Amino acid sequence: MKVKSKDRLNRKLKLITTRTLIGGVDIAKHTQWARFVDYRGIEIGGAIKFSNDKNGFEDILATIRRLCKEYRFKHVVIGMEPTGHYWKALANFLMKQKNITVVLVNPYATKCAKELDDNSPTKSDKKDSLTIAKLVKDGRYFETYLPHDVYADLRVLSTTRQGLNKRKSAIRNTITAIMDEYFPEFTSVFKHPLKGKASRHLMKTLPFPGIILKAGEEGVLEEVKAAVKKTVGRKKVRQLLEVATSSVGVDYGEDAARFKLRQMVEELELLDIQTEELEAKMSQMLEQVPHTKYLLSVKGFGIVTLATCLGELGDPLRFDDPKQMVRMAGYNLMEDSSGKNKSGTCISKRGRKALRCVLYQMALTMVAVNPEMKRLYAYLKTRKENPLKKAQALVVISKKILTLIYTLSKKQEMYKPKKVFGVVRKKQLAKAA
């Protein structure tokens, strides 16, 4: 059953009653502020400052219990912004307490709402905590999701992999910059120098023209054979010597540059090993997800990308509808029109960026290897009415991927091509064929 936006807001508002104490916490690394209101938005007590440690958590909990006893509140709803990672410790602590519900408020909503009371853009921790509390009072929050099962492990592994890939990208750029400066012709011999074993080894041992010419043909061949076990032709070595002879690379600071290059290549090799270990762990954890066999039956779903996607999403069955997953990814459409000025639509991007990134990767694979998605992708780009650009069509495919994940997980069914599209879409595709 689909849950409409109005119904979700009503459900949130029903959580707030006359017996509910509502709190807002402004999160920081060391010191945090909290303020409380009742269901009408009337502040109860004053601003409370507490430290981001166990003693501080115990202090704020004692304050909450005291206010509940003094004003006869039966239930507590605490709101906070999910900025950074500092909120997670407090949220985890409070969620374990009886009759306390922790919810999250979009930082953008706080930014927009903080001027309503005093018509001032002034920002302070005390002011923001009260704004957060009032937003919670009005139902302007979303539920907290802190997975404690396999999805928590997948999320940690997913963010770890993102960090590794970011670091590898930075190192690749550094290596490319060094080689472009000292030996730009290197890539004319090795088209993909960072992928081949021989080219990597040479960048660690004989990276620059002067060193290569000094080693000679036999010396270079010996270094190449040290990295590659199979027979290596002299033709490649001679080609390298030829371009080294006419290289336009600079010849100053070579010792330091060679040292830096060796370190960069060695670090890149270490990161590749760590990535392999990490992806093996992701595959192991994915086996513990009950929906895995159904999701992997989809042609185009890979183990690593699926594990990353589920790490960002969490349990697909916690959603009431695939549209909630779409909003979480920031793929919901928005329009900016006024009067006679009509604008086109675009995605909001108000969601998890990492989720959009992995969905984009999955969409690229799907349109390449999955017959149904390939057909849909071609139709979206070539239809007579409102044909989409490549990036727009990939967004549609990404949303379809989320629908597949939700449907297969819920129905516990294997992927069946005949069931991918509904009646209307089938007619559109048949007509376009």
C-alpha cells in the first residue's frame, strides 16, 4: 500500500500530543545545546549546554527525566541535524532509553526556518536548537535509521571503499602530473601506465629518460622481466629508449621526483590490495542479506555495486514504497515556475550523494548488459514526445533499479524479464519498436 506525503505528515503530527516533550539539539564535536518546547511551541526551561561524552549524555537525560516528571510528560521526541558523524553517539544513546524517540531534521530546513522568529539570519547554537525543536513540533522531520545488523556493516564497508577510491584517484592524478612533467612520452609506449605491471615497475625503478638511457636496452629489459614473468619483447623496450632519446621532459629535481613517484606507486599498489580485501569482505557480508539471491538474479547487478547500494539504502523492506527510496537518493523531480514563466524539471539532489553515485554506475552497466534496460534506455532517448538526454535517461534507469530492488526484496522472487514493465510501458516500447 502506497503512503501519500500527506499521510506521512499526519502520522508524524500524531506522534506529538499534549503529553509530549519536544527537544532540539544542536550537535557539535565537543559541546552541544538543547532546548525544549511543548506541543504548542512554548519553550520549557532554558537552553542547556552539555558535553559530547557520557557525562554530558547522562546530564541531558537527567534533565529530560526531570522535565517529564515536573510537567507530566509521558513521551519525548528529540530532534537533531544529521551533520557529520557527531550526532550518532547521542542518537544511539537516547534511542536505548524508554519513551524517547529520536528524529532527524534537514539542516536546510533549519537554515530556512531560523529567521521566522526574529527576522534575522543570525546563527547560534542556542537559536538553532530551538528552531530544530519547533520544526519537530510541526512534523518537519524524518525518522532516524541507525542499522545494527548486516546493513550497518555494509554501510561502513561502503564508506571505507569510497575513501579508498578517493585516495586512489588523488594518487593517480599525482603520478600522472609527475610523468607529464618529467617524461610525457611515457604514455606513447604504455597506453595505460597505471594498470600494467611492467609500466608500474618501471615508474618505481627507471621512470625518467636520463635513467632509462643510462641503463640501456639490457638494463631496462631486466627490470621489465622482474615485474612480468611472461616473455617480454625487446620491441617495447627499444620503443621506450627511442622516445626517451627525444623526450622534452624537464631534467631538474629528478632525485626528489623519483623518490616521490616510487612512494606514490607503492601506495597505489597497497591501496589496490586493500580494495581487493575490502570487496571480498563486502561479498561475504552480502551473503548474509536475505534478499541477495533474488537481487543478484538481475542481469547487470554486481556484487560490489549491490553491496554498496544496500549499504546506503539499508533494508529495502523498511520503506513503504519505492518512491521513498527515490527521495532518499535525491531523484525526486522539482520544478521552478511562476506565472507565465515555465521551467523544466530537474532532480532535487536532496538526498544521499553516495547512493546516487552507485546507482549511476549500476545504470551504466544495466544499459550495456541488461536487454530490458537497454531497450528502455534507447526508447527514452529516441521517443517522439519529450526525448531525454543521456543523463536524464540514466536517472530514469536508476529509479527503475530502486523499484527492482524494492519489488524483488518484498516479493522474494527471482528476476523475470516479462514482469519488468507494466502494461503502459510495454505498449510504448512495442509501438516504438
